[in-house]
Amino acid sequence: MPEIMANTNNGNYPILIQSGKLDRLGEVAASCVKGRKAFIVTDENVAPLYLGRATESLRKENFSVATCSVPAGEPSKSRDMLFLLFDQFHTAGITRTDVIIALGGGVVGDLTGFAAASYMRGCPLIQVPTTLLAQVDSSIGGKTGIDMPYGKNLVGAFYQPRAVLIDPSVLSTLTRSVMAEGMAEVIKYGCIRDKMLFDSIEKGLSDLEWMIERCVRIKTTVVQNDEYDTGERMLLNFGHTVGHAIEKLTGYAKISHGEAVAIGMVYAARMGEKAGYTEEGTAARIRTLLEKWHLPVRTELSAEEVFEAMMSDKKRLTGKIFYVFLRGIGEASAVPTEKEVLLNRMKEVWNES
Ligand SMILES: NC(=O)c1ccc[n+]([C@@H]2O[C@H](COP(=O)([O-])OP(=O)(O)OC[C@H]3O[C@@H](n4cnc5c(N)ncnc54)[C@H](O)[C@@H]3O)[C@@H](O)[C@H]2O)c1
Ligand SMILES: [Zn+2]
């Protein structure tokens, strides 16, 4: 079974990847904490599918188990849910020797992670991600948080779990569109760091476990080098600068994050080609692969609108923009780019489509 150690400034923890591993959650928890109380946070879609198995596995290891199921979807990453969890942790008698478990997608992971980070100034946390996006991205790296009425992910903490338990077999119940959203991030990893991964997805890869492991290795390595997101992590943002702008302009509702990133990757690759950074033909390859997954690859929004929204992104800290370009499939770098130059390149690319 692939076991990857994540080494951080705040301790090391294993990332366990194996089909059927959900039924071993109890053993993993018992190896992480001394206490015998567990609190599982999940959502209303995941609860009927996997909460029973998670609970049973914990009980086998003599944990008493309390649970809370929040409504599915982004609105649950809210202050109301956060405080509801604090109250329920209190009622269940959770202490710093017990364990809090996030069983769900990125929404449950981010919310629960932040609740665990702040309850009693930090309780042990195990992430059990159940969407592809959560397995390859959000459960790794220690970013947790909630949304505020005035912006997404504005309040949170860097907080590392004691373990991440990834069971690829739970992905079988995802809808096609939620699976495709995760594939956008998987394809992104291929683009920035792993040509072999990209090639095998092109060939129609069927080994989910292998694919997830490749992505997890990339994310842990990049995060290890840049735990607090000030440098190398930027590469993980390939396709995200344009993607975030599109999400913002469409009010987050009409288009999902993965879809926006898919569009962003194609435009970023094409801009790189125009600038002479990126091998010709790269954008076309990415576009073809995304289309196979029924992901969108173009936007009706104008270059000017998208540029404007990009400039107001919270991640743009200085006057110059570090834009992530590919050399070719599998190799990326962040290139400092003048705003004017960027806008002109965007206009050129937008005019083509
Ligand atoms: N912390 C990070 O580093 C990081 C990185 C990327 C994204 N995120 C966050 O992640 C969130 C998105 O995560 P997501 O895409 O997993 O969304 P999500 O958690 O909303 O899950 C998507 C849908 O799938 C359902 N679901 C989950 N697992 C299932 C399963 N096994 N079978 C059937 N249905 C299942 C959920 O109920 C939900 O309806 C966003 O809030 C985003 O900000 C965080
Ligand atoms: Zn993303």
C-alpha cells in the first residue's frame, strides 16, 4: 500500500492510499491518539454512503463515536457551521487527546480542519477525503478555513492533520461532474510536474490508486518546500489565475472550480505558446484531454473583463504578476510578467477563440 510521509514544520504524518482503507479508519485513529472519543464530521450526501462504515471501524477499536452531518455544498463553509461544530464537540466531551475526523469532500475537510485547529487551540485531526479533488488536493497541505460573506476562504489556519486516509473506492459514487472537476486538478498535476501521468490519462488510465498517488506525491513535495505558500506552491496555481477570475465573474454558481481551472489551463498554455515559453501544440493537447472529460475549455467573457478580475485577486500581492507558464507538458515555472504585457497576450489569445 502506498504510504507517503508528509514532513512539515509542525510534524510529520502519513498519507495512506488504499482501496477499502475506510474500514481501517479505527486502527489509523488508534495509532494517532491516546483518547477513545472520536467525532466525525461529514455531509448529508456522504453520511448515508460511508458514515456507517467509518463509525463501525472506530467502534471496533473501542472509540465512542459522535457525528455531525452538515448540509452538502459550499454554504456549509460558514461561521454558523463552525460554531455549531464547536458546540457539538463540547457536548460530545471532545478533548485534546481525542480525534476529530473529516469524512467528505473539500467543503467538509476545510470546515472540519479549521474547527479542529481552533477547538481547544487544536485537537488531533484525521482527513478522510471522499472526492477526487479532496484526495489529490484539498486534504493535503494543511490549508483549512471557511468563507465569509465578503469572500471565499478568508478566515482559516494552516493546520496539519495526524493522518490522511485515502480510499479511492469511495469515488465510485461520485457524480460524473464532481469526478471531472477532480480530473481537472489531476490533469493540472500532469501539466506542471508529471508527463507520465498526463500521458497515461491521455491513454485512458484505469488505475485510480496509482493516479492519486502520483498527484499526492507532487502536492506533498511542493508543499513541503513551501509550507506557508510564499513560493513554489505558486506552480499549483497553473490555470488558476484565469480560473479564479472566471469563477468570480460568474458568481461561483454557474461554473465550478474545476471547470474554471480547465478553461484557465487552456488559455494559460496558449498564452505561453504566444510568448514563446511553451512548446507549440501543448494547449491543443490539454484542450483535447479536458474535452474527453467533458470539461469546458473556453469562456464567453472578454479578455479585459477577466484581466480586471485577475487584478483584484487576493493572491496578487505586488505590482508584478508571477504567471505560471508551462515549458511543455510536465514542466512549469512562474514567470514575472508586466501587467501590460499580460493583458496584450490575453487579448491575442482571446481573439483566436
Ligand atoms: N484546503 C485546500 O487546500 C483546498 C484546495 C482546493 C479546494 N479547496 C476547497 O474544497 C472545496 C471543494 O471541494 P469538493 O470539490 O470536494 O466539494 P464538496 O465537498 O462540496 O463535494 C462535492 C459534492 O460531492 C459530494 N460527495 C463527496 N464525496 C462523495 C462520495 N464519495 N460519493 C458521492 N458524493 C460525494 C458532496 O456531498 C458534494 O455534494 C471548496 O470549498 C474549495 O475551496 C480547498
Ligand atoms: Zn484548484
